[in-house]
Amino acid sequence: MAVCAALAGASAITVSLPPSSAQVASGGTISEIRIEGTERVEPETVKSYMTVQPGDPFDPDRIDRTLKALFNTGLFADVRLSREGDALIVKVVENPVINRVVFEGNRKLSDSTLSDEVQAKPRQVFTRTKVQSDVRRILELYRRSGRFAATVDPKIIRLPQNRVDLVFEINEGSVTEVRSINFVGNYHFSASKLRGIIQTKESRWWRFLSTDDNYDPDRVTYDRELLRKFYLSQGYADFRVVSAVAELTPAQDGFLITFTLDEGPRYRFGKIAIESQFKDVSHAELRAAIPAKEGDWYNADLVEKSINNLTDALGNHGYAFVNVTPHIHRDATKHTIDISFSIKEGPHVYVERIDISGNVRTLDRVIRREFRLVEGDAFNSTKLQRSEQRIKNLGFFKKVDVTNKPGSAPDKTVLDVRVEEQSTGEFSVGVGYSTAEGPLANIGVRERNLLGTGDDLRISTLVAFLTQQADLSFTEPYFLDRNLAAGFDLFAMNNDYQYFAQYNQFSYGLVLRAGYQINEDLRQTLRYTLRSDKIDDILSTASPYILEDEGQRWTSAIGQTLLFDRRDNRLEPTSGFYASLSNDLAGLGFSTRYVRTVVKAGYYYPIYSDWIFSITGEGGNIYGLGQPVLLENRFFVGGDNLRGFQIGGVGPHDITTGDSLGANNYYTGTFNIDYPLGLPAELGVRGHTFVDFGSAWGINQQEVPGHPIGDANAIRISPGFGIAWKSPLGPINIDLAYAVKKEPYDHRQLVWVSFGSRF
């Protein structure tokens, strides 16, 4: 907001102490009190604040207290007391009234943001104390955003009728970045390793989309805790952060942060004992629940996990009230830590009720159904933690805090849930490129919490050089208030397969699905599919085997998928495994009939620090029921699932035309090592070396003279390497793979590129 040239007459605000009262001679009695100088304030109001009244003696102490009382009202800029005969004269200068509050020079923080934070408001009385407090508040806001060089100069513009415009002249300054982060006392871990542990980062050009390189004292405090947790997980039980000092550079444009560490010795697990009051639960079963082993390096995370595992193990035997307390004995000479887990029956406490607050839009039942506890259940801290994590996993809330507090009786507790909602609607526009599809663009609209019910609605379109697709998807995660995720998908897509099989395929249809959790790791999904597939635009040079399948057909199929998943993260797993089995049966009312089975599995193992080894694979079979398997239902191998080969590059081919015909059987697998490239972790660039293998074979086609079919179930192998970059515009993957074992009719492809972005 601009301020006119009247600023030339503005005066800087200064602080002055209240003036001393004039000498008021003692002796005699106050006969009257006269108020002078008031404009807005009524004289009687002034008298009400005074500690002396007519009839009181002229007492200098009481008159001085009156002076201070009048100043403390905040109504007056100046107060003077004097005596004329037996009259007490009170001369006041009223504080002006604020006409408007103006902010100058603020670009990073809006006027509305600053107005909400300052105390000074239009039509309020102006006081220097209030303005000084506002200056400190504005500076605090800028420091929180990393601008420690910001300055605020408050000025006033005097107006008629004892009014003023209050102007905060702001020089925001540049962002005070973190120039360097140093560590003192780190003998066992390099500074670069520890910089990767903490959240605060050194300022670099590639962090332009992040604020982690801006100095924030709260973040530095959090970094101390991250360092402590890291060292405790590595066996340094005596570790402590001696100090964390942030020094401003002479130019006041950056901070130098120094962490002074005391690592202490590294400890191993010594004797691990269990003292249990529950005699009917075997010691061997309890010992198996403890992941920590004698002789291993001490890890505080394993101790916490052991407590949870023991609680769960006893809970499975029906013991709801359990206290597991680890007693730790540190041997500083042998550098070992003995742990004894004391397991006792805890107090019998039941859940009285669950209170939920902060959910303005989301319905209570959406939160309650994620709880592993309900009213009347025996209280269990492990289930409470799981409940909190499940609510967080919804993705509907910015903050989730679940605690328990005393109930109406000693054996009752109240679960208190406080949430802060966040936006759950998404509008995405994507552009990209892939070797399979060429240039592509997509537009999508999604609401993950439709009308606060937790329902998920998604509409998306994809337009690419070779593919066009539209989808409408709806999911109700708790259909009929049961643990049953039900929904449907409507889809239509057009695929141009001219480049490897010389035909087009247009498909549209409906999928009805329902999924439920059998337990924490096992899930089953049931589905019904009704779809139409049309093979057309076949080139004159295409294989006669493709011409045989020209036309439109309907498919009606039921299916299921059983998934067992123990991965630590489904999107970026670093440990664990998964396995799935999918079956489909087609032929319910239409001419297309088949049975299809697909099996998938994967195993992930951290071999060293950030190096992740994985084995993944899948295989499938489709069998026609009384008819050959049609072109649109066969498996096509190559590209994403077997690098080093084109899409459809592996499997049965018309030797004469080179067209891919698809296969009735296939398998693929990958041995992969994912590793850092020595670049800063926040760049998101990692490398991977892999060996892909697989095969596709089997086709029920009567051979046409002059068009022999190449169909061998021999294994194909293609080693390679690549890089994956989580760029600010989206994931970019570049893979190079060379087929070292192939068949003569296979189609190879050395480079595979995929790029996508959303904004």
C-alpha cells in the first residue's frame, strides 16, 4: 500500500518515560479537581482513574500514584498535575486515535498477514508500547521465514482531530541462508554423512524449491534430536550434542552453524533377559519377539520395537493389560549394554469414550473407523499408536495428535483426537515423454475426501502420440460401514500399435471392485469387468494372424487379487517382500472365454547404507475355454517389464512381417541394485544396475503358409544400468540395457526413457 508524500512530515517514534509531576505542596485539603485538555475522554472518566478525590489531603505520595495510574490507562501521551490554591489541576494530552495502519516495503508477507498479527488497529488508541510490541512481532514473522536481516521502522503521520496514520516501513532484506554446517567431535561419521541426517541444509542453487537451507532455530533444535536418534541407532548410547551454535556472517546474509558432538564409545547388546509374570506364555515365544540379538551393535530403535512386539505377543494370548519395562545396565568397561525386559500385568483400564476435535469438514465416523480401539475396549498403547498412524495415512489432515487422559473413574480413560485438516482436492496437469507412448499430456481432477465422507473420486484424461485415454473412478473405502473398499471404474482408450503390430485397438468398459483387509498384511480384491475391444485400422502389410482377429468383441469377466505385503514402503521400498496372485474367468454371457492367472513377487534388502538389493518377478498364463486366445487378451513382453527389448519385442512373431502376436505364457524378473551416486541426497538422483530376464511363448494359431511363427520359450537376458531423478518437474528415468541373449525375431531397444510431471 503506497503512502503519499505526507511521510515528509512524519516523525519517528521514540520512547520516553512519564514526566514527573509538578511540585505539589503538601498541606491542606483538596477542594476540587479540574480536568484540562480532554477531547474524547470525559472528565469524569479521568477522575475515575485517580486515587485522590475532593476532600482528601494534598499527599505527594498519593498524587504520584495518581500520575502513574493515569499513564497506565494508555489513554494519554502526557499528564501533568499542579496546585492552584486548594484545587488540583490535571492537564492531559490524549493519545491520538489510529486512522489507518499501513505497511510499506513488504513483498514476501502480505498486508493481510501482517494486519492479523499486529495489535494496532484502526480506530484504536495509539500507544508507543503497543507499536514497539508490533515491531517485535513483525521481525519475528520475518525471522521465521529466514529473513534475519529485516528491519522495521514505525512512523506516524499526524492528521486533524488528533488522529494519526501509523506506517511500518519494512526493509525485508534477503533470505538469511545457511552458508555452512560444521561438526566438531565426529570421529566415526563424516560431516557429509551427518549433513544428510539433519533437516537443515547448506545453501545450494538446486535447493531453490526448498526452505531447508534457510536458518530456523526451531529446525536446528529438531536437528539435535535427529542426531541423537541416529547415534543411538548406531550403538553410541552415551552420545550427546554438546552445543549447536549459529553465527551470523559479518554481512548478515548467512549463518554458520556448528554442532559440537560427544560421540562416546560404541556399545553392543550384552545379555538380553526376560522377566515375565505370565507363566502360560513360553519364554521361547517371548524371546522370538525380540529382534535384538546378543553381540549386535546396540540400537535404541530395536529396543522400542521389542517393547511393541512383546505387547502384541501377549495381546494375542488375551492379555490386554501389559506393562513392558526395559531395564538397561551399561558396562562402560566392556562397552556392552545388558537389557532385562520386565513384563508385568498393568492396571485394568478401559476406553470410556473417544473425543474428536478439529475436523470441520471430515465426518467423525471417517476418523473413528480407523481406530483399532472402540468404547469399552481394554486400553492398549500399541493399538493407540496404530490408530494414530492409520488416521495419518488417510492423508486428510495436516496434523494428527492422539492422546489419552483420565476418565470419570480410575479404571477408565478418554482418547482425545485433535486434527488439523488440509486440502484433499487435486487438480493436476501433466506433460511428459516415454519411449512407449512418445510425447504425452494428462489432465486430472481428484477429491480424496468427497463431502467429508472419505470417498475418493477421480477423473483423468491422457493424450499421447500413441495412446488416448479417459477414466472415471470412484471408491468408497468403508462400503456399508464395513471394512470393504468398494468402487467402480469407467474407461475408454485408444491404442495405436502400428509401430510393432500394424493395428489399432479401441477399448471401453466398466470395472466393479471390492477389496478388504484379511489382516494387517493380507488383502483381497474382487472385481467384475465388462469391456469392449475393437481391432481395426489394420495395415495391408500386417500379419494374417492379426487380420483373423479384426472386429469388435465383448468380454465379461470376474476376478480376484490376493496380495500379501510386508514392504516398509509401497512406493519406495527398502526392505521387506510382497507376493500377489490374480485370477480372472471370462465367459459370463459373451463369446470371449478364458482363464487367466498372474503371479507377482518381490524382495527388498538393504545391503549397505543406502544400497538396496531387490529381486522382483512375475509370470502369467491365459487359457482359452473352447477357443483360441484372442489378440487383445494375450501378454506382450518388452519395454518396462523387460528392458533391452521393445514393447512386444519378445514372444511369438510373424517371421515374415515382423509383427508381434502376443503370448499365452510369460515370465519376467529383475535383479536390481539401487544406490546413491555421491550427489547430495536432496537432489533425488540415484543410480541402479540391473539384469532383466524373461520370456513369452505359446499361441493357438493355425500356421498360415508363407508366414511362419517364431515362438520359442528360451530365456532372454539383458543387463543394464540407469539413473532415476526425482526432478522438481517430475520423475525422470533413463535406462540402457543390452540384450545379451535373444531370439532372431526379437526386437531390441537399447535406451528406454520416461519422463512425467505434474504441476
